[in-house]
Amino acid sequence: MPFAFAALMSMGACKSSEPTQQQSVAQQQEQQLPALPAFDTEGHRGARGLMPENTIPAMRKAIDLGMTTIEMDCHITKDRKVVVTHDPHINPAYARTPDGRDFTKEESKNYAIYQMDYAEVRKFDMGTKFYDLYPQQQKMEAYIPLLEELIDSVQNYLEVKGLPQVFYNIETKSVAKNDNQLHPEPAVFMDLMVEVIERKGITPWVIIQSFDPRTLQELNKRYPHIRTSLLVSNQDTFEQNIERLGFIPVVYSPNYKLVTAELLQKCHEKQIKVIPWTVNTAEEIARLRALGVDGIITDYPNLLSTLN
């Protein structure tokens, strides 16, 4: 059953440059949840460099390699199912049609996830086509899974193997200009996702991440017991990104090229963990660890498998 959480203290409406009231609430919530790993090792889209991305086999591979967290992306289908996939359209770079045919980028516009029911989405082949960006990927039959199916599979796999519970780092794929065209509005997106997470009883082990501050704002307002991670790829300052978000997240997750000693100091002063993406060489992993990051997200979990 999902964990029960204490009611939050009401927050004042006063604004300041440092949202200390919200930070205090976040710290209180953290005390009620299982501690995040001392150093978090995350398989990006499961194990994209080794297996078809965002599939159940990719998540199992990350678990087999000892990752503390499995990272994934979610979209919503026409019939309001939460599915695990990165792109708003079926991606021709690594997918094939249900009849096994390759298709063009132009044709992919006909295959928007949000404009198809899940029964249709599931039929696409996501695992047999050679993907030149990730030549080490093992080729196999694979499909876009429901989030709830993936959770069931992972939890069963952990139990059968006698392995420790992993965390789930789940990204909401949304951008304002595509509301109600390629995905629902933030409130609906979060309701659908949280319903699955809570029904499956994994809430304490979940972090919701996004580049879209709106989904995190909805989460913080309506489901404050769920951890948040702000994804960052822009050149704005830490202060600008936090001000735009409007509250203190548990994790600040920048492109690894944006990580500096100054950024780490600012985040750690506010008790925010810094977990960069997507770090795909042993040299960069070593450099970032020495700098003091709190975790690594990588397409190649085998590079991190000895760290835990």
C-alpha cells in the first residue's frame, strides 16, 4: 500500500528571493521518505546504450548492473494511458511499424502517441532495428510498455532476484506549446501519472523530473509528498531556474556540461542534490565524481556498475 504522509503546514503568500518556507516543507517531507542513495547511479531510459530504450528489458538490465535508480520518460495516449517512451511521435530512428516496415521522419507525424490508443501504440516494434547512435544495443522484440506494467515487472523482478528496492526517476515529457496536441495539460498529466504511481504503492521510491516547470509546480502544489527533480539544459543561472520553478526541488539535474564547483556549492547550501545527465564516458564520470556530484545518469550503466 502507498505510504501515508502527514499534512503539510500551510505556506504564507509572502515572496522572497529564497523560498525558505518551501524549503522547510521539502526537508520535512524528506524525513518521512526512504533516504536517497549516498551516490545515485541511474540508467538513462533503462540502459539505452545497451538495450532498446525505455523498455522493460532495459530496466532489468540496469537493475542487473546494480543501478540504484531506473530513469524513464512518460507520455499519455489518446485513451489516457501512461506509457513509457521519450518522443511525442514514434521515432523512425529506431522503431518500425506494426507490419515491420521502416518509415520516414515525415511519416512519423502520423504516429503521435497522444493521438493513438494504447492498443495501437503497443504494436510498434521498438527493438529490432539497428540504432547507429547506440551500436552496442542488443536487438530484440520490444514494445512501448504501460507505466503500470513496467512497475509490476520491475517489482516482481526485484522480489524474484532478492534485490534491494530501486528508485524510479520518471520524466514528464511536455512543453506548453504542445498542450492538448501532443500531451494533456500539466494538471491532467500529473493526475494520470500519480494515480498509477500511488495505486502501485511505489510513491516513496519515486522522483518526478521535468524540463517543464509547470508539471513540477502542479506536483508540488497537489502532491507535495512526491519528490521532484528539475531538469536543466538552458544557460540561465541557478537562481533564475529556481525562481522560475518557484520552490526548492530535491534534485537539480543539469546537462553534465553545466556542472561547476560554484553550482554544486549553491545547490548543496540549499540541501539540493545535483545529478547530471547524460554522462557516457568513464573519464567524465570520474571528473564529476571528484567535483562532488550526488549521482550520475548514463546510457551505459556498465560504466557505473562498480561504484555501488
